[in-house]
Amino acid sequence: MVVLGLIEMGSDSGGGLAVATIVAKLTVKEGDYGDGDGDGMDRCGFNELRGILHSLNPNHAQANGIKGQLKGEFVPRYVDWAKSPLVLGRAMDLDYTVEWPLKSKLAPKIYGPPESAITKELIERQIRGFMTLEESAKGQHCMGRGLFFLTPDGTLRPLAIELTRPPVDGKPQWKQVFTPTGDATGCWLWRLAKVHALAHDSGYHQLVSHWLRTHCMTEPYIIASNRQLSAMHPIYKLLHPHFRYTMEINALARQALINAGGIIETCFSPKKYSIELSSVAYDQQWRFDLQALPTDLISSQFTTDTVGLAVVQPFFAIDDFITLMIALSNSQGMAVEDPTALHGLRLTIEDYPFANDGLLVWDAIKQWVTDYVKHYYLDASFVQSDKELQAWWTEIRTVGHGDKKDETWWPVLKTPQDLIGILTTMIWVTSGHHSAVNFGQYIYAGYFPNRPTIARTKMPTEDPTDEEWKCFINNPEVALLMCFPSQIQATKVMAVLDVLSNHSTDEEYLGKDMEASWIENPIIKAAFERFNGKLKELEGVIDRRNVDKNLKNRCGAGVVPYELLKPFSEPGVTGRGVPNSISI
């Protein structure tokens, strides 16, 4: 589990800090550029950045003129901290803990004692009025080192964040639990704890959920398809629209975003260990069979503290940052198999927008792929005798993923059903998965206090000097602003997220445009038209869900409607639309 969410200036913070105050204090002024990250916009590479961002999306300037798609001028939105795990396409990273007390799975020799400082008494104080801890262990609740409680109305309530610093530079392990509280000092500490938790999750989101699991992992599919499948091969024709511009955008990302000293390394918490984080996540946790949405939800594969800490341990030691330790005991996924339920799955959190809408998209893709494959491959002999197809799958496994070629979890490719599962997974990753983790970034993180990407200062309670503590008590607003990203860091990230969330004027959406040769084949043409009709129907289902008062994670006063998986969109930053491919 990785704790997600957006810093909250409202209800559980005990008297909110005015948003206008933050905006005013963070306005960039000439000659005032924060904490030394740069001494001027031009010298910080801002003009160069602007050019790079335009190169990332040639139609950005034109598309930007059509931002007002959501009832007026489109602006980043505030989202309740406890709702965000369910709408950011990341609640796969939540896990259910059913064993108490909590203990870390990290090596005690490196990180210190594994016992959590989150006590039974502390949690029962937070969930008072609902049930006892023993009763909650028998029901549904979300726990980890960042604890959420699943309330009877289906919403998540934040309970506690535990921040831990491993032993470093002769200092012993430091850990402390922070909870929502009504007193002034505790309120400010809770806000700062959320900044730290969010900063680390922002790095995980960008480097694992986004870059690794979509952009990076699509490259072996593209390369193998172009090497092994002829342009006339039916599977090449099926996949080709889903590879549009991906290699180009990845090359630009390596040049301007994830490169050494680039925007990710300078503006996100993992810093120079960013790609190492992504690499170890791939090595320890990526599996092809878990990229399919149903198995992803059931397994909750990306949930342990291995990636979050083992790989980034060096920068905590060097920069003395604080990390959110994620430690889970016996746990279950975000869904369980249930043949009687819709999609064959029963969600552990029923009002889970990403999963509910994602499964609709998944089913539509799978039906289209099934119709297509069964037209060309009547039985297993057709699959097994297709030398191009077999060479394609062999290259993906043994060359594209050479260091994982001997893993037993790779699907075999012997039957039409095997091929359907493989192709549906690939198309889901390039369309629905990428859309869910990418096109909502400006909505939820464009206003950076909602989702800071880096925490520049330690917690005020971590080995403070008398002077440091006095400064915090006298000026907690300053402490919060100093913990946030600097003005230059925030400006760069906002600009990048604006571009990444933008649909170009020539965007090609899932199920919208038919490949020319399919028009001449009445069976394939009819199957594609059914696919297109299903996606149009899906848009109406999502619209109805967003006005259903019983679905409190997507409907209510101030709640942002969940539209990231609505298939179609206008150009610009709209917060909806599922393109065929990873093209931005």
C-alpha cells in the first residue's frame, strides 16, 4: 500500500488555512525564486522547458484554447484527501489489513525496530462511534502505515500517518504517528504529515504507475510487433492503432523529463534515485499476468514497502528526508472473484470509481478482441501454426523481458483464448490504464498544494532544535510553505502536468475510427461497430453514476465527477477521454 491523497485544508484539519493566502504567497515575483533552485526564470531553464513542453505536444497551443470544456474555465480542483485513492487510478495500491498489531516488513538492521507506533488505543480513538478495533478487523477497513477507515457510507476516513526515518549518521530510528486533531499544533503537524505522504506517493505515481506500467512496458510490444509481424498480419493491424506516437513520446520523456537532472529528478521526492526506483519496481513486482485489470484488482500487486523504501533508502540517508513506511500484515486485494457478480468480481470497496468504470472499458475491449481473434483463429491449431505470431510472443518474453524470460507466470500462447487474454491486456494498458493515471493529473495536481511532489523540509518534531521548534510554533504557515515545493519546482510541475493532461486536436480515441481494411470485411466491421456502440453506451453509464447520490466518492457537494474513463473527449484539458495509444 502507498498512502494517497490530496492535502486537505478543510474538515479534518481543524480550521482551514485560507487557500487565497497560499496562492498569494506563492506568486512568483521578479527576483524571488524560492530556496535556491534557481535565480531567475530564464536561468532555471523555464524558456527551454516551455519549448520542450510544446515539442511534447505540437498541438498544445491550439488545444489549450479550448480548455473551457467543463462548464466554464477549466481549473485544477480540490479533492478530499480520503477520496483521492479511489479516483486517481491508484487504489490498487490500497490493501486490506486484517491482522493486528502492524509491523514493517523492512530489514530491522537497516530501518530499525519493525513495530509500528500506531497503537490499538490510538486507532480506537479515531474510529470511536463506529466500532471497536476487534469489530473492525472482522469487517471492511483499509489499513497500513497510512490508515484509512472504510465508513458505512462507503467513503474513506483518514485515521493516521506514521512517518519513520531509519537510523542514519549515528542517529537512532525516528518515528511518529500523526492523526487528525482539533488542537492548533496537532492540526498543523497533520497537514505537514500529509505533505510528506503525498510527496512520496507523487514520485511513485509518476515513476511506477505511470512511466513504468504504461509508457515503458509498452515498448517491447511495439518493437516485437514491428520485427515479427508483417504489416498485413491481422494482429499487427489490430495493435497498430494502440502504438501510435508511443516511441516518440518516450524518447522525448527520456530527453526532458526522466533524464539525469531533469524535471522528475529535480522536482519529485526520489530525486536522483528516480529511475532506480522505477527499475527496482520492475525487477521485484512487474508481472505481465497482473497487468490485466481484473487480476490487478484481485492481487493488489503494487502494495508492499519493498519498492517504496528499499530502493530509495540512499536518498533518505543523504538528504535526511522522512519517509512514509508502508507495512502490511495478512491482506487481501481490492477485489475477489465472484462468478455471480458483474464482471465476475466483487469489489472490496463498492464505490470505487476507477475500478467500476475501468471494468466496463475492460469488458468492452475484451469483447471486441474476442470477436476479432475468433474470426481469424478458429481453433488452437491456427494459433500454434502461426509462425509470425509465435515469434512475436517469444520475442516479447525472451528479448523484451530477457531478465524475466524464465518466470512461470508468463501466459502460454496455444489457443485463441490465450491470445485474447494477451491482446486485451496490451490494449487495456495503452488505453484505459494510461488514461486513468495520466489525463487527470492536471485536475488533481495542477493546484500543487493538493498534491505536492516533494517535501523540502523535515517534520518539525523530528529532532528539532529549540530555534526550529520556536519558528514552527510562531509561524506554522511558513513551515508549511517551506515544506511545499519551491516556486520554480511547482511552476515546472504545473506546466508539465498541463501538457500531459492535454488531448491534441488529432487525438484518436478508443473504438472511434475503423481501420481501412476492416471496412471491407463485413464481420470485422460489424464487430467494430458493436464495440463503438458499447463505448458510447458506457459514456451514459458513467454520467448516470456521477449524479447518483448514493455514490459519495463521485457525487456530492464539491466532489469532482469521475470522468477519466469516459471514452471520448474534445481537444484540450478536459479530464476525460481514452485515446487508443500512449501519445502524450
